Amino acid sequence: MKDLFGNALLDYQNGNYTEDIMTSTSISDEDILPLPYLFRDFKDMPSLEQKALKLAKGSVLDVGCGTGSHSLFLQEKGLKVKAIDISKGAIEVAKKRKVIYAEEKNVLDETGSFDTILLLMNGTGIFQELIHVSKYLSHLKSLLNLKGQILIDSSDIKYMYEDEDGGFWIDTNSSYYGELDYFLSYKGEEEVPMKWLYLDFETLKMACETVGLKCELVLEGKHFDYLARLIPAEAGIL
Ligand SMILES: C[S@@+](CC[C@H](N)C(=O)[O-])C[C@H]1O[C@@H](n2cnc3c(N)ncnc32)[C@H](O)[C@@H]1O
């Protein structure tokens, strides 16, 4: 990984904002990811994220924290937050923004224990492919305290396969429709392509059941997006 994402965040943080990140996927054309959005405060967050922040309690792990926007909000509310990200640049920015505990780390290398684990802005993306979902979910479960919770958002992107006649062009013989190749470029340079996973709620729920997590639908957004709350099955009724 070249960490162009992190470079872009650093440019913005350091007052060198001249252009945005460009993204595209295996099923969609080029799109702009505006850098200011990655520095959003509570009032500019989607309602799913606002809801997740309201539900957060105790010690919090912010997975894939980016610039630390969610961490900062919770920290200011007095919660103890650890923010992690695989992007060196993102962690540098999170620290500059005064996230007290921010660390460059892959979630699979995390070993602490937490009351709330946050995965926001398509939190299932970091699972990359359907085949890895159980591995990530089991690991996340192992990081939870007894009454702990995972708050994660994603979208059912089936709508992206809809044609003008209302039919769907999903190839049922190929892999799960939410598995995308994700391409990012910044200032004309291309990042190494990544895998990025969108999970519909029912598929997430089924995967949770296989690893002993109960999955509750907390809130649905305006565009096939949702926030889910996962708790260890042994913790009892939701
Ligand atoms: C879509 S961004 C979301 C950033 C932030 N949560 C937000 O809402 O603005 C996803 C973030 O996850 C990070 N990431 C991807 N895979 C990761 C992993 N395995 N462990 C930790 N962070 C990861 C990326 O570097 C990126 O910063």
C-alpha cells in the first residue's frame, strides 16, 4: 500500500488542500471523495453514524479511524477511546487532531478488550471478501468485554446492479455481489487496488450467527444503508 489516502489526509490537515481523492470500483465509474468529509464533525455525520456515537459506551475501539472524527467526539464526551488504522498518514493526522490514543495497527493484530467497537463508513469494508467475514467477526468478538457491543454500518448495494427496466444483472454464478475491487487515486497517482466489501443485513446476520454473535438492526438509512449492533450470543437477550 502506498498510503495515498494517508497522504491526502495529511495534506488537508497541514493546510495543503488542493484536490480531492478520486475513487472507482469494479461496478462504478470515477467518483470524488471530498477530503473535508473525512474531517466531518457530529452535525455533518450521517444519522447512522450519529446513532452509533450515541450508543457508544465505556471503553471504545475505533477501527479504521481515519482522521479520528468519531474518536474525537467520544473523547470529548469523556469516553476512553483507542483509535487504530492501517494508514500511517491517517494515524499521524488523528494524533495531530488530538486523539489521545491512536495507533497504526491492523485490527487483526489488536489484543485489547473493549465495551464498544466502532466500524463506521461502511465498516464491513475492511473484511474485504465474504470468505474473510467469520475470521474478522470472531476476532472482533474476542476483543469484547462481557456486555460489550460492536456497532457497524454497511449497505445492501444490490441497487447498483439494477438496469433501467428494473431488472438486476447480478451474475449468480460469480462471487457475492457486495465484493468490489476498489481503486483510489490522488494527485494523479494510483493506489494499489483493494478489495472492499458491502454486506446486506441478512448476510451479516447469518455470518454473526456462525460465530456466536447476535445481530440487531438498529437503524436504516435513506439509501439501503443500515447500522447494526452485535453482541455476544452468551450475553443474553438484546
Ligand atoms: C472508509 S475509511 C473510514 C474512516 C473513518 N472511520 C471515517 O468514517 O471517516 C476506512 C478506514 O479503514 C482503514 N482500514 C482498512 N483496513 C483496516 C484494517 N484491517 N485494520 C484497521 N484499519 C483498516 C483504512 O485505512 C481507512 O482509514
